[in-house]
Amino acid sequence: MKSLEEQLSEVQQAISDILIGAQEASYNGQRVKKADLAILELREKRLLVQIKRKSRGGIRVRNIIPQD
């Protein structure tokens, strides 16, 4: 499996391709459409969160109420 950083790079390249007009291509007489931009942007966001969590390391504790 590819690293999170490699996956992020591929997703960002696909987003870039769509933005410059490479949404569809024709191969052997068949039209092929790349992934939807909104789906790619959601995947990019999730990968960025995963990479941030991985780089932060350690244990994260939330919603602790101190005892008196």
C-alpha cells in the first residue's frame, strides 16, 4: 500500500488535472471520466488529517473532567 504522502500527492495531481480541464479523456474509442472533484477534495482533506495525526504522535486525551 502506498504511504499517506504518496496518496495525497496522487489526489492533488488528479485535482490539478481536473482544474486545468483534463476531466475526461478518450482511450481506444471509449470516453473515460476521472473522479468527481468534490470526492477528490474530500479524500485530500481526510489524508491531510491522517498525515497531521501521524506526525503529531503520542496519545491524545479529550473531554476529561477533573475530580475535586
